[in-house]
Amino acid sequence: MRGSVSNGFRGSICVDFPVGGINRVTTILYELMESIKPEFFDNYLLEYIPVSAFQRLGYLLDKVLDNQLLANKLYKLLQNNKTKLYPISLKTSASVKGFTVEEKWKVIVNTIIETDF
């Protein structure tokens, strides 16, 4: 994933190089959690970032990293904008057959997250 999105003076989300798979992303997210403020999740981001990315991010924050503050803010943003969530795979390169869909984020949990923390 490459690109950059800024929501003004409040901060930026910038991904300019491949970071690895879902396990590496989770580790990086864990390391950055203290820097992520709930107010960073706003309507502006919904215009530029695919909903599937928010679903995976929400799932990781909520179920793997247990950061309810950020997960709930993100979920509320999606609800307030009447964003429809469709089932998506957690690991895009893996099969989804036989795996369950986590109901809140509509993420098909088709891998076990292994992190460095």
C-alpha cells in the first residue's frame, strides 16, 4: 500500500512503502497506538481511504490490540456516515472458505495474528 492522506493540522496517515503482511502491520500499529488520537478519525478520511481498510483497522484495534477507545471512535464514525460494511478477509491472500465472519467489523478471520510484542 502506498500513498498519503493528511487531515490538516491534526495529523497525517502516510504509507509510502510496503510494510509487510497483516502481522507486521499489527506490530507497527501497536507501536503507534499512543500517537493516534481518536479525533484523527473524521469524515475527511472516509473520502480517501477504502472502507475495507477501516474494517481491518477496526478489527485489529478492537479484537487484537484491545484499544476500545480508538476502535469505538472508528466504529461510531462509520455508523454516523451510514457506511455499509460487507464481509472482507483479514488476510487478503488467504482463502476465506470455512472461516467465520466477525460480526461487528464484518471481517472474515482467516488467519491468526502473530506479533512481535
